[in-house]
Amino acid sequence: MGQEMFDTIRKTLETYNVEQDGELILQTYHIDAVVGKNIEFAICSILKKFNKEETVDMLYTITRELVLNGCKANQKRLFFEEQGLDIHNLESYQEGLQKYKDQFSRESAAKYALQARQKDYHVKIIFRFNRECLTVEIRNKVSLVMQEEKAIRSMLTKAEKYNDLAEFYLDEENQSNAEGAGLGIAMITILLKEHKISTELLRFIAGKEYTTVRLELPFSENYVPIRKRNKIT
């Protein structure tokens, strides 16, 4: 997969003209050092086209975190299926989540990564770009359950009050979440704020079959976000 992904990136971008709209779509079932390097290569190559290399580290960190979360969400679904638990039932969800936390390990992650490929529980990384903006969408092939969506939106709201991760860590209320998705969402929110990027440009979109996270990185001061454009039309 590593070489195939690299070739897709290279072939797509080597012929890209910045006066046109561009799109690059990558797909994975897990994230490791090779996949991470390819994502970084894609981001660096795209941003270099627009002389925006200063945001490479930030965007790579955010993208990698979102891809990791997507892969984990897919693997969690596979775990629930294996356990015979209904993830949409509150009681079963709580039982399964505790089992997942207790039993999941690096070895089981490798097993579920293989199962994810076999059952096509993929994560797509979609880059769309032009002189106005770079949009990154992370789309995984499962829908959010109510409990997950509620937790994500709660953490997005909570993370707005922090200016750096140290503040987040020092808040005792967050310490139980320090190794979970809460930290990832807080980190992403804080990184955007540190780079003077509006957190309104980060969107979680819960669909019936897919969950999508979209981040818009404007290149122009006159850029109108997708959400506002849709309201206008």
C-alpha cells in the first residue's frame, strides 16, 4: 500500500496546475510510519505549490490525528461485531466500550487492521485545493452513534476555552480523558487557534453510512467557508 499511495500522490501532483481545481484521494485501513510519511509528503507537496509550507507541520499533525481516530472508529465497530454487541444500543455500547478499552492492544490493532481491509472498513483522505483554499476531508466508513457524536461535540465546545494543551492537561476534569479522543480534539482545536485559524472551519459531519471531518485552510483573505456558501445558495 505504501508504494501505491506514494505513486498516486506523485502522479496527481506532478501535473497539477495551480490555476485549476485539484483533488487527491488516498485510502487506508490503518496508519503506520509508512502511511504517515505518505500523508506528510502529500501535504508538503500541495502546500509547496501555493508557497504555504509554514503550515505543513500543523496540518500534518491534525490530519494524522483524524486518520488515526477514523481507523480506531472502524476497528471499534469490528470489535463490537466480533463480540456480538449492538453498538447502537446504549447498554450494549457501554458494555462494549469497557471491553474494548480493557482488551484492545497493539497486537489486536494489527488483527483488526487486516479485518478492516477484508471488510472494506476504509478511511479516505480527500484533499481539494486551489488558490483560494486547501480542504482536507477524513471520511471513515461508519456512522457515529449518538453517544460518540455527543462526546465529540461536547469536547469541541469545551476545548474552545483553552489556549494551549498545558491548560487542558492541568484541568482535572479532563485528566480521565487525557489518553482518549478528547485529547485529540482538544489538540486540534488548540493548534488551529495558535495558527489564527477559525475553529469554525473544522466540521464534523455525521452521515448514515459515513463520518466525515472537514478542515478548510484558507489561502485568501476573501475566502468564504463552505458552510456560509451553502447558506447563501
